[in-house]
Amino acid sequence: MKDLLKYLKNYKKELVFGPFFKLLEAIFELIVPVVMAKIIDNGIVRNDSSYIFKMSGLIVLLGVCGLAFALTCQYLAARCAYGFGTELRAALYKHINSLSYSSIDKIGTSSLVNRLTNDTNTVQNGVNMFIRLAVRAPFLVIGAAVMAVTIDMKLSLVFFVVAPLISLVIFFIMRKTIPMYKKTQKCLDRASMLTRENLEGTRVIRAFSRQQEEIDEFKEAVDDISECSIAVGKISAILNPVAFMVMNLGIVAVIWFGGGRINVGKLTQGELTAFTNYMTQILLALVVLANLIVIFTKAFASANRISEVFALLPEEKGEITVLDDSSEKMIEFRNVSFAYETAGDYSLKNISFSVKRGQMLGIIGGTGCGKSTLANLIPCFYRATEGTVDIAGVDVNDIEPDELRKHIGTVAQKAMLFTGTIRENMKWRKADATDDEIIAALKTAQAWEFVQRTSDGLDTVISQGGKNLSGGQKQRISIARALVGSPDIVILDDSTSALDYKTDLAFRKALSSDLPNTTIVMISQRTTSLRDADKIIVMDDGEAVGIGTHDELVNSCEVYHEIYCSQMNEKEGEKNA
């Protein structure tokens, strides 16, 4: 929680003057019962109407001033809380974007979304309530107690019996509910994760007719939230009725014993009315404090969850900010092994190879063998657990990440386009790219033909996630985006899977002719796509079981030979072997 306080530094005035105005309102509220007592004892008893009107005017004045101070406090509290919330969200979002893939994997995307939205709202609400009530409620309890004691010391003993009883009720309820709030947040994280997975994978779910199973799983997650919330609600619901019951019994006791004190002349009717008002103020303030504890408990739990994200160190940054463009050896892996932090076993084991500038490296293998993991080490999305990865003769750990990624164009397995025009999407890799550069990249990726056919060309608007484009169109635009500016390295992570063989062949020919000095790293399930590669790495269970050209591997690598033959008919396989 402490590390979040720095986001309040721009709101010091609001933090000081907000509670101050609430204190002024509370002072006026404490004066009202005294004035009421005087009206009863000096006005009503003596039938002095002018005195009653005069003192009633004072009560109205106190009420108007109290309202003005309360509204001022509300404004300052809102300004501080929403400003704090805005700065906290911006800082948290910025920090999340600075995290490494490993750190993001550790917490999970759905949980990060919840912390960025729900948890920041909860902390923001906590700040708001702190300014408005955290000082006012205790002050009312103490102030009303002091005023009650000055009226009648003996009668005040009722308060000193009732107040601890209410405090005990509050303590036991808070002790039960605090752990339950934390459990509810975890249930919310799970529901968010399922929502995200189901919405993103809706086509797969329907393809396998898994709608009912997924609905049942989501219902189970929602039921867990409901059970936790109901359990917390049941316990919390006890608070107000029990507190008000004790409070009302206390007021009955005050009136009972106070009546006796009036009969013996120790107390006036006005003083008993004032005492009853103070008793009500004290007990209501205690109930408010109880509700504040609930709010602050949620806020502290959310603050701790946000602090967990801030505690994750940003992606390490190397010191080298300029790469040597003349280096002949572009990529080199030396005895590289890698294991995800959330997994026990190595995903890559002792991988060694090198690729020269302008060469094409193919990576092939079965599902889950480590192809994408290997590719993710090149732009330093993940850092090697053992060994070194060199780019242009420099260890990637020593290169400033932004500088490294300026030289690399990456196309992920899943084509990801953003809402905006084609031109805006194409400028993601190079912000100042000209239309000529964009068109050249689109032509290489075999995308210019269909872009040209659209009514708006480069200004064609892409809907969210590229839903107004086919799978092949999305892949080609994603590829073209990575090619803008002719990067030194292009990584194609199975990103031609939606292309037909003719388009795939045309793309590979254009890639070779248009970017002769670019090193290509192509992951593919098709041996035909990698046939012309200068070097192919065959992956199997995290190990490189074969490295060589297509012709060499067909004869020397059993795994590659099996993949190749499975994609050809037996006769053609034997002929080409």
C-alpha cells in the first residue's frame, strides 16, 4: 500500500482541506443538540416564541454552513480520488507494458486486467471514503462523547457500556469477512480468465460443440463468486441490525435513567434530548466506522494486489543502443537452454546454431516441441536460462530492447491487427514509413492486390481484431507490417498457415528477391515452405535433432524424413528422397 501513496503527492491540498471541511461540518453537527436543548429549556418551557425563532434560525444557519462544508469536501474528495485513480491506472498500465513475458505469465493476463480495472476502482473508492469519513466519524465519536460527559457524567456510563458492545460486534464480523474478500477477488480472476478464453476461442468451442461444457464451467466460476459474495453478505448483513439493536437499547436505557435524573432535578428535559442526540451520533458514527473498515479492507486487499504487479521488475535493459550493421553473423545460439518460470522442465535444451546475414533459417517440428519458444528468444521476449543468444555479434542481454526490436520484424502465429486504417496498422514497425515503403511491403507479402481492390485502399478501416478480413488477408497484412522498412531480421512464426500453396510460393520468391540482405527465420509445418532455406532446424521435445538443408535432412534426420513423407504421397516421397 505504501508504494501507492506517491500517486497522492499531487493532491496534498485536497487531502488536507477535504477532511478539514468535514471536521467543520462535524463541529456544527455537535453544536445542534446544544441549541436544541436551549430551545426546549429556555424557549418551549418558558413559552418564549421570539427565543425559539431566534435559536431555530441558528439551527438553519448551522445546517446551511454544514451543507456548504460537506459539499466542498465532496468536491475535494472526488477530485483527489479520481485524480489518484487516473494516475495509478496510467502508471500501472505503463508498468505492465514494461514487464517481460515471464513476469506477465507469472500473474496472468486476466488477473492483470482485473487489477488494472476492478482493483484500481476499489482503491480509488477507499481514498474517496478516507477523505469524506475517516476523520469525521472518529471525531464525531470523541466529540459527542465529550459533549455527553459534560451534560451528565453518570448517564454517560450507558455509552461506555454500549460502545464496546458495538465494537466487539464489528471486530468479530471483520475477522470473518476479511479473508473472504480476498477469496472473492480470486474467484473474479478465474471468471475473467474463462470469459477471455471463451470469447477468443469461440470458433474452436463451436467447432467441437463444446458450448454446453464451457457454459457449465463458466456457471461454476460465477457460482463460486456468488457463494463467496453471499457468504460475505450474510455476515456483513448482521452488522447493521445488531449494531442498531444495541444502539436502540442504549437509547432506551438513556431515556429510562435520564427520566429518573429529571425527576430528581439532576437533568433538564432539553439536556436529556441533547444527550439522546449525542448518543445517536456516537452509535451511528460507530456503524459508519464499521462500514469504513469493510471499504478499507477491500481497498487494502486490492492495493496489495496492485503492489504485487509493481513489485515485478521491469524488463532488463542492456546498455548497447546501436547495433553493428556490418556484422556478417546475424544470429547465433550457443548452448542455449530455456525453462519457463511456471514450468519445471526445460522447453529448450542445449541449442547451438548460427545464421549469416541474408540467409533463411527454417524451423520445423511437432506441436509443442519448442519452435515458437526458440523464436521468442531472438527478440528477447524471454531470456535464455542457460547459454547465450547473439544478434550481430552482441549478446541480446546487453542490447537495449527497443533498439534490438527496431532491427527485427516479428509475425506471430495468430495474426493481430488493431482498429484503424491499413495505413495506420502498417506504420506500427516504422512510424514515419512512406506510402511507397508500405506498398512495397504489401507487394512482397502478396497483399497489395486485394488492398488495391478495396474502395479506400490504404485508408480502408480494419475493424476490431480484423474481423472484416479473411484469415489469409489478416496474415498477409501482418506479414507486410513486419516487412516495412526492410528490417535486418524477420521472424515468421507459422504465419503463412492460412495462405494457399500458390500464394505461399509467390511470397517466398518475393521475400528472397525483395529483401536479399534480410535474415529470415521461418517456422512452418510445411516442408515445401522450408525447402529453399539455407539451414533448417528440426525440433523434437525441446532438442535440435537435426540441422542442415532440406536435402541433407531428408536423408539424415529421421524426424524430418517422417514429416516430409507424411506431407507427400508415398511415390512422390520416394522420388524426391
